[in-house]
Amino acid sequence: MKNDRIQSFSSRLQEAMNIRDVKQADLCALTQIPKSAMSQYVNGAFEPKQDRLWKLAHALQVSEAWLMGY
């Protein structure tokens, strides 16, 4: 079940990036999240902790709940 949520997170992250026309490198610059971590979020390897989740949601202008798949 957790794996479904991780996939949902990475899918929603990619969807938000596409809608806002934001590239991974741009999102790293906006959020100060390292490229290696961002790559793992986008690829579904793991989910961000709360502080980074907030940064991502804020930068992409979506809610944290939506980004997490709720």
C-alpha cells in the first residue's frame, strides 16, 4: 500500500511540474533541494519529509495533501 502512495506522489509531482512547466533543475533552484534527492522523488524511490514536501507544494502552487495523493 505504501508503494502505491509513493507512485502516486511521484506521478503527482511530475504532473504538477508539467502543468507549471517547471524542469527538475528549476525546481531544485526554487526549493534548494539537491538534484540527487529531487531525482529520487521524481523517480518514486522515496517521498520527501515534511519540510521538503512543503517547499515542493509551495513552489508548484499545489496543496501538500494533493501532492501526497490524498
